[in-house]
Amino acid sequence: MKMPKRTRNLLIFTIFTICAALSAHADVALLMEEPFGNFGDMNPTGHAAIYLNRVCAETPTQLRRCEAGEPGVVISRYHRVGGYDWLAIPLIPYLYAVDNVADIPDRADAKIELRLRDHYRREHLLDLIPDDPKREIPSGEWVQLIGASYDRRIYGFAIDTSSEQDDALIEDFSQRPNTSRFNLLFRNCANFSAGVINYYYPHSAHRNFIADAGIMTPKQLAKSIVKYDKRNSEMNLRTFIIPQVPGSIHRSAPVDGVVESLVKSKKYVLPLAFLHPVITGGLVAAYISNGRFHSDPKATIYNPALELEPGIAAMSKPAATAGIPAPTETLPAESNASIVRISTGSEE
């Protein structure tokens, strides 16, 4: 299904403005992605990836400096994808599984999502993800590489870098071994993303031993960046939100920390409270004292599916009037032209 012309023009302008705002100087951005699906129900910590606006992908395993007009690359750690530890995908395919913004569908269902992903795989990733002789489209976790915005809402935290730092990162990634090291507890996607953030700003990203039991999570990484920026203004934190594409695909859920997910889930907290009320009370206290990250009540959320006339004043609507629930316990958004900027929030 193709977009109506007005919606397509609006979305093109939105993505162009985001990329232009970030490419005004070199940036690295954490992408904190909401959980979805059955695994997201069991483990609602979401996914973390890194967006680099001056670094591009020569191949999924080889980085280079971007040429004029290229919007950058998203890199992350994946589990069981080609045996690699990290993979790099250009920004637009990573979000929408297409090469061109004009080909992004107005709405998406599971069939459209699968068709777009498989088409992109056949065009660009066949060496990494070959056909499966037993089925038309191979199964596996490769689907996480492309079309992320069909499955979930994404929050971005962009901070300043230098060209010299980007060049050094490219050189470092070209020399380090790229074989799978994934471990859900100690070498997950958030650990990888924290390593990149710390590459640019040493000691800025750290674990939380109270709220997350020492496990690095996407939400804790976002909190670390916000907290570090408050003490070190050279980061120049800018924040944005990339909405989930409208359609029949189930909406993603808020990002939680480790203890937070236990406290907020009845299927976990009620049996635990019955068996170990003291331990449960300690978990609740840990969450209240160290695990919350509140949104701004004035937050607005940009909805790219709205049939609005292009223009600065029509780029966003408050969540209440747009019919979109404000995110709970995640980070808020306030509009700035077509960029939805998430305010830094507050910690308790």
C-alpha cells in the first residue's frame, strides 16, 4: 500500500529534518527501542542500538565515513545472525526495510512487513542471510536488522562527537574480532551500546546494581546519558522519537528495567509476594528509590500517519488530541518542527 501524497511528503520532510538536525555536526545516538512480541512480554527491557550520522556501512560488517547525502548507520549486537557480534545497517532500511523513504507504506500489517523485509534481504543481505531450502523465507533473528519501526516505537538520545572520534571508532571496529559474543545478562545489546557511548564519553554509561541487579539495560543506558549530560554540558544532548508505523501490527510496550519489570508484572510479583514478602518489599523499595524514570506531563508525540498539510505548525499534536497514549515510565516528547524531542525527564 502506497502512502497518500500528503502523508508521504510529510514523512519525507520529517526524516529529512531529523537527519539534517543530527548531521549539523557529528553525532552518536542511543536508540532505546520498546519491547514487542512474546519475548518482549517475558523480558520487557527492549532493545538498544547505536545510530552514527557520519558513519556508514560499506557492508554489514565494515564501516566507513559517509559520503554526501548519506544519513548514517545503525549498529547493534545481535544473537544468532550470521555468527557475528555486531552488524551495521543503513538508517532508513533499519527503520523501514526499504531503500527509499517514498517506498515506506502508509500502514503495515504482518504480511507487508515480511514482504518488505524479505525483499530487502534478497537485494542486500543474501550473503549474510541465505535462502532456506526448506521454506520460502528463512526464519531466525535476522528480522531484527531491518524494519524496526513496524514493530516498535524508538526513543533517540543524540550527543556530540568529533570527526576524529568517528574515524578512530571506524578503525577500532575494523580491527576488533567480530564473532558472536552475545550473552543476555553480561554481553547483551545494551552492553554493546554502552561500550560505544563510553568510547566517546568514558565512564558516562554505567550499570545500576540496585534497580537492574547489575544488568545493563537500554533504559539504564538512557538514564546514564541523561544524568551525565546534566553534569557535563559538552555532550549537548538532543532527543527525538521515531513512532511505530501505524497498522494492525501489535503496538509495542513501554521499556522497563529489571526490577521494574518484576514489580509491575502481576504474574511475577504476586507469586513472589506470597512466597517471599520481605524480598518483594525490597524490590518495590529498590524500584521506587532507584528505578523510576518519569515522563514530562507536557509531552507531545508526533504521529506520522496523521493526514496533515506540510508545515512547521502541523508537524505534531499533543498525545491527548492525536489519540495516542503517552508513554508510561519512559521518556517524554515535545515537538520542535517535525522533530519530536524527548525532554530529559527526571529521576527519583
